[in-house]
Amino acid sequence: MVAYQEFVSLSRSLDSEERGSAAHLSAIAYLNHVGPADEQAALYAALIGFLDDPSVKVRAALAYGLLHSSEAPRPIMLALLHDSAVIARAVLQYSPVLIDADLIGLVKTLDLPMLVAVAQRTTMSPRLAAAIMARGHDAVTLRLLRRRDIALGDALLSDLAATRADHAEIRGALLARTDLPAAARLLLVHKVGEVLRGARIVKGAVAEDRLNRILRDCGDTALSAIGEREALRTAGAGYVSELIGTDRVNTRILLHAVVTGHVMFFAACLAELAQAPRDKVFGLLENGSRAALNALLVRCGLGEGVRNLLARLVLHARTSDLADDAAARHYVVTALTEELIAEHGGVIPEDLEEAFAYLSEQNILLARKAARGVMAAFAGEASGAMALPGMEPRLALPAA
């Protein structure tokens, strides 16, 4: 241990390096002190004295000694927080002594480097994160969004999705978060569709009618996929209730949910429409008779034609893997289309026109997917004269 006289000599030295050593020793001694209270008080007084040292090196040495400790004296850390920029940034970023009440008021006036320092703190509350993001610096907002250790909260994430959806990087960072609320995720997905629709490279490569069909199908898939994840993770009632309240659950969406294998979302929609327990609805979909299914769909307020179509689709889905098998989906959609044409003599009723148009669109898309799978399987198994020619190995070119 450094003798007291030597410490006094260091603390009174004209050399700032030596005074800095004394300041750092005082900080370490204070944090590790075990003994009488008067000794602790003397060490505390020594720390206070170093705050008035004219050299930034000395005050920085003091801050470095106390920086990472939760036992550091709050008055000293608050004083260092208003010291020179290099010291203040370190205190803002590392000191566990500071609490939200210390930081939120400062965040409103800090310059960008200081704001970045706060954003790099090890722990951060949603309230502090919201205060930082409210400053409107995109780089800092992105830094916080990419931190998975911060629970930003549904309200903040939803607000960002609503107000910053036009910013591509922020939109991507939001979509990458697993805690993004379902409604906010759907909003961002729709925004992505709008951006793609307006992109010159997309408009120049795909005819407008086909582009509209592709984007609508992708939007429907996203809506039901988000609903499926919500239904598996929670009851999913909030997401489904909002969709129904805004008239976004229609015949097309119900058909698409079953065709794409999102049966939990389909069950949640029917449960919300019929005001019935979801478990009971799922049981009926899995094992219920045709009459029981029809009774459920009547409670949902669906018309007779749509009820019969959905009941047929459910019965087909029980024997097919619609989630992963494109060929099975193509078969089911083809069967339903042919049944509708035969049943109505080629004159589709008005209440089934939307459903028939959907099935016709899916028939084309699924036929292509199923054909790709068949050709890939054929190419892998064929031999002899029927085998596809092998590809010559490509030369690896040196990097430019």
C-alpha cells in the first residue's frame, strides 16, 4: 500500500500524471474500503477534492476508477457527468449509478456523440429508449432497434412502424425484431408492397396486372402467416379482432388461410366471428361432421355458398398437407374449382365470384409450383437416355 506521505506527495505534485495516479488510487481505495467510517469519509473528501483539479487527465483518472462501479458516490458521478466531453461520454455510457431520471432530461439536449454514448449503455428501459428515439437521429434509432437485449415495448415499436415506415433501414430493423407487434408487422409488410409496386426495376420487369396479383397474394400470405404465428404464440385474439374490426377478414382471406396451411389463424378467425372458444372451433375443424361445420359457419354469419365451399375445403384439408406440399394444394384447389363449375353449370353465383376468382388465381400459381417440384424430382431420378445433360464445372475467376 502506498504510504500516506507518498500519497500526499502525489496528490500535490505539479505533474498531472502523478496527481492522476493519486486520484485513481483514491477511487480504488474508496470502493474497496473496509474499516471505520471516518476513514471512508476521508477517502470521500479526497475524491471531492480531485473534482476541482485543473487537469482533465486527473479528473479522467478519477472517473476511470469509479466508472463501472454501482458503489461509486452519486454526487461525484453527477459532477463528472457535466465535466469535459471525453469524461462525460464515458460516464453516460458506463456508469451504473445513473438512473433514468438522471438521463431522460439530459437526452433532450445532448449532441449526437453524447446521444450515441447513452444508446450504448448496457441496460436501458423502454422509457429511456423512447426519449432517445424522440430526438429523431436515424443512426441512433437504428442502433437501438438492432439491440435485441432491449425490450422496447409494443407501444414504441408500433409508433415507430406508423411514423417511420418510409425509412427503408428502420423498416428493415423493425421487421427483424421478433417482438414487433403483429399489427405493426402487417403495416410494414403492406408498406414494402407499396414500395415494390412503385419501384421502376419491378414495374419494368413485371406486367402491371401480374404484379398486382403477385403482391396481393403475398399480402394475403403475410397476413395469414402473421396470424398463424400469433395464434401459436398467444391466443391471437387481439390481432384477429383488429382485422375483423377493419373488415380485412373476407372470403378470400379465409380460403387463403386454409390453402396455405395456416389453420390456427383460420380457427382464430372463425372463433372470433362465431364468438366461440378457439379450442372448440379447432376441434370441430379437425374432427367435426359436415353438419357441425355448417352450424359453426352459420354462426360466423357466412352465406350459404361460402359455407359449403369452406366446409368442402376443410374436409379436403384433413387428408392433405397443405402447409408444405404444393402438389396437394394444387389438387385441392383444382378439385374445388371443378366442383363449383359442375355444381352451378358454369354460371358462378354472385356471392361466390370472389372465391372463384381466388381459386382460379391460385390454380395457376400452384400449378407452376407443383410442376417445378415434379421436374426437379424427375431430373434427380431419371437415368440413361432420359437423364438431363450434366453441367460442365465452371471456372473460378480471380477477384477483380
